[in-house]
Amino acid sequence: MFRIRRICKPNSRPDTWKVAGLLKRICAAYEEKGRSPATIYVSGFGTPGAELTVCAEWDQPSIEANLKSNVPDIITSKYSAELGSLVASNNIEFYEIATTEKLKLWGEA
């Protein structure tokens, strides 16, 4: 099992909640195609934080290439350009979840 985190840094403070709403719509489009539900969260706006970030985070059983045929049309035709205009950076992090099965596999459970 893997946890995927998409981290966006808004261009400006007023863009923060616009980015959050857009990430929510992007994730909803993928969820309609079967991806697990995502959590969207904001740091540095109303909470302490070194900088403003908006994140989307979800779990999936494996990491595979996201082929263009798997990308919902609304994302390529509209949402990608909107997101690009609102953020200074957009990165993705991948984490392997230390499940009981994986810990046993590595002799740690």
C-alpha cells in the first residue's frame, strides 16, 4: 500500500482556497474513475506553518504510470491549466505504508 501526497504552493495567499477547491475537483474526477478518496488540507493559512501549502493525499495499492488514457478529460482540458496559473510549484511525494504484512516480510513484526 502506498500513500501519495500532491503538494501545491499557491502563488499568493488569496489563491490558497482556490487551489484547495481545484484540487478537490481534480481528486473527485479521479475518484469517479475508481481512485480512493483523497483528503485535501491547507497549511500556513489559518494554522502555523513555514509557508502556504495545499495538499491532496490518498492511498493506493500500487504505484504505476498514470497513462493519459486514465486521466479524466476535464483535468487535461481545464483543471491542469487552472492549477498551473495558481501555483508556484506542484510536487508529488510517494510513501510506502508499513503494513503488518510488509513488516513481517522484512522480519520486523
